[in-house]
Amino acid sequence: MPLKYGLVGLPNVGKSTLFNALTHSQVAADNFPFCTIDPNVGAVWVPDERLQILASLCKPQKTTPTLIEFVDIAGLVKGASQGEGLGNQFLANIREVDAIIHVVRCFQDAQVVHVAGQVDPAFDKEIIDDELRSRDLETIGKRSIKVEKAAKAGSKDAQQELALLQVFRAQLTQGTNARDIMLDPAQIQLAQHWQLLSLKPVIYVANVAEGTLTSATNAYVAQLQQATSDERSVVIPVCASLEAQMDSLDAEERAFFSDVYGLEAAGLAKLVRTSYEQLNLITYFTAGPQEVRAWTIQKGTKAPQAAGVIHSDFERGFIKAEVIRLADYQHYKTELACREAGKIRIEGKDYIVADGDIIHFRFNV
């Protein structure tokens, strides 16, 4: 299953415009609240120059990047957790994604309606946070009722879970998002089962005007950065309208635009790079004459489990992993030359796969 990112935010902040640019789509992006009702879903290939380097060396019949999905979710308004606007539908859609891309308006435009009457990134962000925490408190309340009976009957597991639920209730009530509560690995694993919305990793996209994209003095971006300074998150300034314009250009024209606006990378590349960091993900590769392919796994994954991403038989019958560094593959040009130069490492079941590894798995079932 591809990774799924949900674009969320207030109405009229530029979610659909950004979605169109990221996914090469043409969904409605009109100037009125709830222009998006049913979520739009677009699948895109993850840009990775390492994959292209491998493809140029192996000249395979097929090159397959990692696939991710972006979901353009209906705009949220205050009171969504009580059903205001499209709140219940919105919150249900968020539950299905792996991470949240929170689009925040950081531009002035009298022609684009703001549902609160004025541009205030910190205020806008807090509306979304409040609604997610309110739904999470409802979820925790229902779960507590289920667990409490078993806890009173003496179940140690239930008592531990109830204690953790109480910690979450107190922190959420005080305005702390679930993802920012300090937990040990066992507590994180337990909390994941509750499917809390504010536990999901978040990336804030500051949607700015073209003229302020590279400005270090954008007051709205500064406000958003200040409002998120205590969170485990990151703020990425993006001009959704510019990204949409660039999407219709050829490679030469995009390069010109990038130079003019001082863009280091397209919006998709920046979002993917940051989202991988937030989700603790890495990429390894398989390479051969038939196919060069990228595979996404959690950082810290051992070789058998990484093999299982390709097929369960690979994990079940794992024997060893033959691993090549990309730098060695580039230097020696072929797998055979790497083997002859002693640049292929033989790794066993305890090997932790590193980002950028090129791996050939040996297995027997």
C-alpha cells in the first residue's frame, strides 16, 4: 500500500491548488468554502535522483519509483468535531492517512475570502488543532469506558492502558497534541491502536504569495514558525499558485522559473524529503536488467523484514542479503564489477538496512 498524505486546513487556504500542482490534477479550486467536498486522491511517483543514477547504469526494461498518495480533504471550520461544516466527514478522512500536510494561509489577497475575516496563521492553525484534539478526547473517553471495567477487575494490561489514557486526556485538555506527548516505545505502540488524529505526524505548508516565497521577512511565516516552535514538526514555505503554474511548463521553463524565484527544489520534492524525515522512513533499491526499483521502509528495519516488503516469501525464506553502496555501484558501473572488486557485503538476519542500500536478497522457500 502506498503512503498516504492528507492535505488539511481551513477553507480557501490553497489546498486544492497545491494538490493540483503535486499530483498534476485539475480539481476545482474555486474561491468559496467547501469547494472540495468528497476527498480527491492523486497518486504520484516519489522523485529520487539515486533511482535515476541506478537506471542509467543498469539500463533496465523498467524503472519503478516509490508511489505515494495525496488526499485533498474538505476544509475544516470551527466546531467540526461537533459536526459543523463537513466536520464529521473531514475527521473521518484524516483517520485514513499516514501523515498530515497542514496548509496554512500566509498571504494577503482581497479577492480570496478568508472564513475568519483576516489572515492569522497562528489562529488558523489552532482551529485545526482544537478540532483534532476534541475528537481525540472523545475517542479517549470511549476507550476509557471499555478499559475501566477490566482494570477494576485486576487486569494489569488494562490498568496500564487506563493510566496512559489518563495521561493523554490531561495533556490534550491542556492543549498539547498527542504527537508531542513524551512517550516510551511501548507507550507509542499502545497509543497507535487508538487512532488518534493529533498523533499523526504533521508538516506545515506555509502557502505564501509569489513575491514573498524567498523572503526571510515574511511576517505570516514567522508567526506560523513561532506557533509551532514547541512541536515535533516543520514549516515549509510553498507558493501553491506558483507550483501550479510550473506544473504546466516543460523542463527548461521550470528550470528558468526556479532560477528566477530561487527555488532549490519543486514543492513535491521538498514535501517528500521532509515527510520521510517526519515518518522516520528510508529507501533501499533493487537493481537488475529487468527492473530498477525503490522500496520504502521504516528506519531501523532488519534485512528479512525489508525483504518482506517485496514479498512475504522473501522474509519467510530469508538466507542472506547482498548489499552494495551506491557510490561503489557508480564507480564500478556493474554488479559483476562490484563483486570482482569485493564491494558486495554479505549481511545476515540482524543487518539493519541503511538508506540508499542496493540489495539482492537470497531466499529459499
